[in-house]
Amino acid sequence: MLDLTSDVADLTAALVDIRSESGDEKNLADAVENALSTLSHLTVTRDGDAVVARTELGRDRRVVIAGHLDTVPIVDNVPSHVDGDRLYGCGTSDMKAGVAVQLKLAALVTEPVHDLTFVFYDNEEVDASLNGLLRLSRNHPEWLAGDFAILMEPTDGMIEGGCQGTMRVDVKATGKRAHSARSWKGENAVHKAGAILDVLRAYTPRQPEVEGLAFHEGLNAVFIEGGVAGNVIPDECVVKVNYRYAPDRSPAEAEAHLREVFAGFEVTLTDSAAPARPGLDDPSAAAFVTAVGNGRARAKLGWTDVSRFSELGVPAVNYGPGDPMLAHTRDEYATISQIREAEERMVAWLTARD
């Protein structure tokens, strides 16, 4: 049983110690649901391994605070352990520290200035089609309704606006199969794939400014597949490419750009998630930046579910404890002082009255 009265760092450690790799979130979702169900000021609902808790106080505005329960695969980094101010373990940064802050807010803030919706969802770290927040938006869009949303993604204690889009494509080189003893009778597709890699090596990513925030794109090969047998000239080689692009481009524009970059090769779109513009001129977002971020914000150089909220018409930002540069690493950690600071800042903002 999760103890929501415990220190937020201890709660983070308890969350880390419950394994929740993508697709295996049930035990953690059960623990979160059971803990929240003891709080009389919340209405708790569930869809699969996504848990939603809401206040119903009749406030003029509703704020959605969301975070994912899943982690990347564990690599000998569970259970958690503490070394000084650092709490180590799989998911400490991405993003069980943020989830712990959510749970503390759900327990502590019984009379918020806005109505609150807390969303804990599954399968964020895998293909977009499996995303639990996407499933909620289709099955129960009313559960996600709000005037402003905060994704408790790791931002190293900064507010990060918007997010970059992500797109994966297969770029195929084709050849002609032959016996390797008579290789001149064939055309080696793996050799031809070198031209695809040449394009990637020569590519200069954009660094556009969008609504005053500086983004940095990236285009990279992430897998390469080719080969038939040890004595066969391969007739096909596929380079899997991931494109991270700024929110001044739509998914359609991003796809068109990739087809132009890889002109002459067969390009197949395999996965896509749209970006989100920063939107910090929205009154709710601007007020949050002023109160919690001391008036400072930067671009989110990655994809997050602010994109989902943007598609639902809900302005959203990223804010949470944990350094995103440590996410998915073997030695992932979050600093205890930063976790506590995030809790303090959020409690102060949610209870501040004019």
C-alpha cells in the first residue's frame, strides 16, 4: 500500500520499487488506485491501467495534472537506493518523481483554488498507438477536460513549453539477390544503403525559434536491417530513421520533408506523434510560468503528451523534478531536494488565493 502521508522522496522510492515497465503497469496502477480511493474529496475512475482522480468543488476553472506510470526496461537499477541527495533507480527521473508529486498533491490539496484532475496513465514509453492517454482521449474525453494541463515530465525544475514532434520512417534500398560466390550477378542492397547514411551524415538539423523558445531538431538512424544468409547478396536493406522536429511544422509537413530528403528511396511512415506549440501566451500558462517558474521557460526538446492535450484544445506545459538528460539511463536518479521543491511550488500555486 502506498503511504500518501510519507515524505515525497520516500514515496518516489516506493513507486520505483514497484516494477512498471511499459505494458506491465497493472501492479502500480492498482497501488495508485487503492491509495487514491481512500481520499474522500476525490472521485476515482479507471480505464485499463490508467487511473483518473477528480475533485468536484464547483470551481470556475479546472487544472489537469498528468503523468505516466511506465518506465523503460529495468537494467539492474531496481530497487531504488539513496546516495546523499540523489535517489537512484529506474524511472526516478522519468517520471516516478513527478508521479509522487502528483500523489502528494492529490492527498494534501483538499481545497484547491481550481478543480483538479489527476491522470496516471500507461504505455507512454512505447509506440504512440499504445499510449494510455490517447486511449483515454478516445474512450473518455470528458475525463481529460480542463482549462489548463501540466505534464509532470522531468524538466530539471524548469517549465518547458510545447514539445517537438516525433516521426519514424523506414527508408529502403533495394538490389538484386545473388550467390555471394558470383556477387557481380547481383546488386548489394546493404552497400546501396550507404547512400542513405551519407544523407544522414550530411544533414544539418534546423534550430528554429517558435514563440520565443529555441528548438533543436534531429534526424538519425536508429536501426538498420538487411541480409538474407551468409552466402547471399542481399536484395533489400532498411534504415529506420527517427525525425524530431520543431512545432512550426505539422506532421504532414514533416513527412513531406523526409520524402524530399530521401528522394530516390522508398520511404514508409511507421510511427508519428504531433508536436505542440508552446502556447505560453495563454493566460493560465502565463500565470503558471510567473508563479512556479519565476517567469522563465524553455522549449521541450522531446515529445510529451502536451501534444495530446493540445489536440484536445487544452493548453499544457511540462514541469517536474528530474533531469531529462538522465532519463532511460542505467544510473538514472532524481535529486531529493528538487522533488521536495516541486511539491512545495505546486502546493503553493494550487492554494494561493488572490
